Amino acid sequence: MASVIRDARGAKRIVFTDVEGRRRAVRLGKTPQHAADSVKLLVESILESRRLGQPLSAKTTGRIVELPDPLARKLAAAGLIPERHRATVATLVDAFKAARPKAKPATLVVWGQVARCLKTHFGAGRSIRSIGRAEAEGFRQYLQGEGLADSTIHKRLQFARQFFGHAVMLEWLDRNPFDHVSHAGGDPRKRQHYVTEADTLRLIDAAPDWVWRTIIALARFGGLRTPSETLSLRLADLDWAHGAMTVTSPKTERHGQGHRGVPMFPRLRPYLEEAWTMAAEGQTHVVPEDRYLPAALGPRGWVNCNLRTTFEKIVKRAGLTPWPRLFHALRASCETDLAREYPITTVCKWIGNTVAIAARHYVQVTDEDFRRAAGTATGDTSPAGASLDVVSPGAPPLAASPDAATPLTGSKAARNAARPNPESTGQEGKNWTPPENLSLPNVFPSHDLSKQSSSVQIVTTGGVEAAGIEPASRDISTKASTCVVGSFPRLRLLGPQPTGSPAG
């Protein structure tokens, strides 16, 4: 038990016996009686937990957290609670950096920007224990007042949360004041820009030499991070026999992903061949190592290379308007193109990011995607949703589409040849109706074809093989590549489905 004792001058003190049997006291000075009683109850709660060998209750812990520093120091001197570390904003930042000796120079630059904002707003010598959630929210409002972009505010709050989380880990703080302070990072699409292949060729034509042609091609046609991965690529990393290259990634090496294999894409290979031919005797890197690489060894890392200034001049020389995040847009445009042709998981392995990051920050929906989906893309006007193999035997004479200006081959020729000529059928503007004497192969003997709708043109697998086209599936149970019309599996519609037909 603890007692509150008042001396002749009105000063109060808490007297108690600790678990070792020693008589101790906490001097409170001239304190109101209700405040002294509150401290007495806290002391008794701490002593009770120690005698029983139990951890402090959540209520007791919360009260200790809220103690002012002077009273906390008195309780620590009496052996009741651990001594608080008198850390300031400046010492916290230094401790955070010291705990991460392998941080990249560019990362240290970003941390320095956040530390400068914290010191400016709170003061370098301010105790971190005096910073609560209200003060953390005030820091967010301070960043807004500085006119920073939403994405910048989001990122700096994220690093501030990491700084104060380090203090919690060191037990300098009991909770992180930035835990519930956040800021929407904004829509990343506002900073995206798709660089077309035509614009890329204009950039390459405006490049001053083969070195810059190689840099642009590696970023746009190879998807390399520039400058870090582009300037780190060595001539020995090019495997001409297998059409591949080993890309060194300084950004992801701390995650155990310092290297990845990337194909020599057909659009990229000519520029790599030019760089190989132009390489000087004794040169080790694709981009000459004595040109930009020494600058990356400075205190600011890859930022010191300053490729952006030269590239902006190239963009303007090509007659284009500079866009946000110049090199990132080239890399994102490359991943956008690859995502149309290959599975996204494969593309992410080549590019060196994750599917979630690619979907949010890299892969874009272009105008060409809309045209292809609407069937108005150049060179292919067929609707994306239409699927046709070939018309079954017994159909009326078929002719190529009358508006075909040039002869077609392969699947496009088969697709156009399967469309009935309106002039020969007399059904212009209507769907062809099979004649009554139409004879279809007895592929599905259990189905009565006469009971099915004749307003659509039915195609069969037998006709597919006759046309030299591989059927969609030989297994009726396969659903991924098979369209079911009515109750007939493996039958496909010619063109868009009529109203009321079941979904394919």
C-alpha cells in the first residue's frame, strides 16, 4: 500500500514500500489532493502487478504513457517505471539513419527532405514525447500549406510514420502519433503519359549520338529503369545466342532481386547491336562507363547523373512537349505494350515490378485499345467479341466481303470468306436463314436441330477442319475456349449475337 503524506508547508509526497521491502517516496510538491490521490492509485497498481509477477494492465499502461515528463522522471527515480529516453526530433532522425547503414544515396536524399520538414515544423530540439496525434495532423496541414503535390505529402507522411515507428521500437515512445495520419496520394493516371512508337522514333532521330539512342531504346523498348539499370548494363550481360540480357537492378537488390533476365525484344536489338559495334576498346558497359556513371558515385547517387536535362532538350528537339516523369513514362509505355501480348505475370518478371504496382502505376489504357475493342483499329475491323470458325456444309455460296480492298490470308481471309454475300442470298441487311433441306453432320445425335432457332448461322467443328483451321477445342468439357449456343456445345455464332440469344 502507498500513502499520501502532507508536510507542514503543504507539500505532498507518496510513501510506499517496494517489492524488496525498501521504503521509498515520490515527492509531488504542493499538489492538489485529488492529483496526489491519482498518483497514489497509479503507484499501488504498479506495485500490485510487480508483487504478482503480472504485466501492467492496459489501463495502467495508458496512464503511464500520459504522464508528464517531470512526474515520469520522479517515478523512474523511485524505480517504478523505466526511465524515459529524452529523444528529440534531431536525435530520432539520426538514430533512424544509423540503423540503416546500407541505405541508397537517393533514399538518404528523400529522408533528408522529410527530416528537414520535421525540424522546420516542430523544431530540431523538440522532445518527440510532446508530439501527439493532433501535432502529427498539424504536420500534414503544414505540408499542404507548402503547396506540395498530394503524392509528395503522402510519401513524406509515410516516412515520418517510419521515423516515429523506429522510436516505438526503441521504446522511446509507447505509440506512434502518425499511425492514423494519412493523405490521399492522388490519382497516378494524372501523371501518366503513353509514348507511342512513332514518338519514340522521333526521339531517337533527335538524339545527338548513338549513346542517347541506346538510352532511349533501353527505356522504351526494354523497360529498364533509367538511369540506374540502363547505366549498370554491361556488354558481358548481353547474351546474343539466346537473345537475352541480364539486367542489374540497384533498386531491388536489397530485396534479394538484384538481377533479372530480359529478352532482347526485336525493336530493341538493333540499338544494342549498334552499341556493341560502337563500343571502344576496353569498354565494359553498354553506355560508356566514363560518361555518366562516375557522377552516380556522388553523395546523391543516381540523381547526380542528371540525364533529365539532356533528355528534355531531345524531347523539345523532336517537336514534342515534355511530359511528367520523363523516363518512367518510357518504361511504363513498354510494359503497356508487352501486357497486350504476354501474361501480366510474365511481363512483371521482365520489367521488375509486381502485378499490383503495374496495374496502378504502369499499364495504361490507350486510344488504340479502345479502337481494337470497338473493331475500328487500323488493319482489323472485326468486332472483338465476334468468333467464327467456318460455315457448315450445305450453306449457300459464300463470297468475300465486298468492301475488301486487298487480298487477305490466314485467319482474316477465313473470317471474311465465311460471311455470306448479301447480293447472292437476297438477304441484304438480314441474317441468313438455313433452308429446310440443310443437312448437318450428325455430331450431336441427341439434339433435334429442327427445334433450334434458325435466325443465326450455325458453324460446326467439322467445317473448321475442312477449312484448315484448328478447332477451338476437341474436348466438349473444355469451357475456357468453347462457346455454348442454346443447348449445342462447341457451336459458335457468326458475328454479334441476335437479341435474346444466350451469352457466349
